[in-house]
Amino acid sequence: MSGADPGAVLVLEDGRRFSGRAVGARGTTFGEVVFNTGLTGYQETLTDPSYRGQIVVMTAAHIGNYGLNGTDIESSRIQVAGFAARHFPDRFSNQRGQQAIGEGLREGGVVGIDGIDARALVRHLRSRGVMRGAISTEAASETDAAALVEKVKEQPTMAGAALALTVGTPKRFGYPLPAGVERKARVAAVDYGIKTNILRMLAARGLEPEVFPAAATAEELLEGGFDGFFLSNGPGDPDALPGCVATVKRLVESGKPVFGICLGQQLLGLALGGTTYKLKFGHRGANHPVKNLKTGHVAITSQNHGFSVAADSLPKNVEVTHLNLNDGTCEGFRLTDKPVFAVQYHPESAPGPHDSGALFDEFVGLVTSRI
């Protein structure tokens, strides 16, 4: 710890605390404390809207070795509520790097901490489950830290949080196709916290996306004459979004192709009459094995979610297509009587792995075959 850097503390609602070095902005931040097992891709994590309201602990020992740049971003800002790791290096080494991670956090107004026993913290979260917490540069004494724990207990939980209504675009906009790519179809993408790479991958395949706010009505979406609908990833509790569920139900009933990712799958599951539940510590990282039940193929996937669809709650016309090999949770399903499918993981993952990018090709096939 540098003598120029003040101390910081991370506290959990059960009273556990971890002391370290302040990195980034100064102050106090609150959120649900979760962990991500990715070795790389920390800039994508920082800017993923699905992390809104969460303090993210990285399990890799060194985060920030290749710096930050203006290209590898998934939204217009850093989205995490706070950031923690064993070590954030003050210097970086990469030809594409433009700034150190501490500088980026400071510019983004995000409070971070390093120098903590990240292994002990992650083991605690795996044992007890994710929970509310805070990072503060203002709790210098034992009394301050104890008072901070009490403030943490006053914070809202992630269960019941309708964050998707606030994290996405406030107005409809179009996303252009790359130069030289011919338009095959037009699709409406509902933005619950959409990642930029999703739009890139749709557009690269000739599906011209028009992006709608999360609160867009079924009438707005259906009257646009689109050839298909995409339901994006996003933060928060799907059960807190009954209006979105009602809209998704209408999209399914239209008979047009529908593809959902992450929160999109959860909303689709609810629209079909299923239920969702909160996972103990969620799936976050780039190394989760998922089995395709039809082909037997196992893909290594990028994931970021704290809720899951209960597979046994889905109706008979829904076929579960993918399972998580770590815990057996539902990672994908499709309707047997309509061109509708969804996955819980992130096939658009950047920087990787890229095992599941063909799911976008499947969506292209569903859309173009019905034009």
C-alpha cells in the first residue's frame, strides 16, 4: 500500500469487514457484494449494465494489468457500484491501454478497494451467499465501521429491485449495420441493460436492430413491422417487472421469432407461466460449463446473473435445451410450437470465450426463414 493512498474498508451486512487501500473515487458506496471469476475482461465487467447496484469482487489476484481503453466497453459509463480485488496495479502494460484502472474508477466516480484478502471474502460469500455491503474511505475507526454496517442493513435488497427500468436507453434509437454488410431483416431489441457487443453481433449478421426502452409497450414494438424481437440482459429482479413480462407475452403471441439473453430469458420464462428464484451466489465469470442437451456439446460460457428460471415450472410446450454443469440450473430453453428461444448465459461475450456465438446465427435463421 502506497503511503499516498488512504485506507478503505469493505463491510458486509453480517458484520464481516476487510481493510485495504482506497482505489478510485473517495467516499462511501453501497450495493450487493458479488464475485466474478474472470481472469480478463474486467473493463467489460465494469461497463456491463447488468452489474448496476453491485459491488464486484474479482477473484483473480491482479486486475488491471493491461489497463483500460476506449474500445472494450459495453455501455457509456462504468456501471458497478464498487470494485474490489487483491491488487489493482498502479501501472499497466499493453499497446492498447490508455489509463490505469484506478484512474478510470476515479473518473467514473466509483469507489474501489484493493489489498484485501479476496480469497477469504469470496469463500465467505460462497458459504453465506451474496449480501449487501459497502466500501468506504470514510470509516477510519472501529466505531465508524460498526456504524457503516448498520447503514448497510438499511439498504434495499436486490430481490424486488426493478433496476432494468432505469439502466437502459430512455428513448428509441437505431444501430447501423457495418460497412459492407447487407441488411437481411429488421429486429427490435428491448434494452433492459443491453451490452454494446450484442448490437455489434446482431448488426454484423445483417439484422438491423432498433433499440427500445425497457418500458416500451407491446403496441409500440408490434406496430413497427419488425421481423423479430430480441430481449436483452439487464440487472435486478425479474419478478419486479410485471409490465415487461406482459409485453414479452404479447411478443410471443405475435408468432414472430424471439431471442432472449440473461434477464431476457428470465422475463420470457415468467411470460410463459414459469417462475424465477434468486441464486445463493449467482454465476459471474468467463469459465462456466454449459451442456447442450440436444447435441451433448459442452460450451465454456461467460455469465453474469443472480436469478434463474425454475425449469420444472415451465409449461409442456417449453423444452429445456441447456444445463449448467456446475449446479444443474436452467441455461436455455425453446418453445416447441413457436420460433422462440433463450439462454441464460452470454453468447456475445467479449473478450471471450466465443463458444456460443452461433446462437446469433440461429436467430438469423429463424428470422430470415419467415420473411
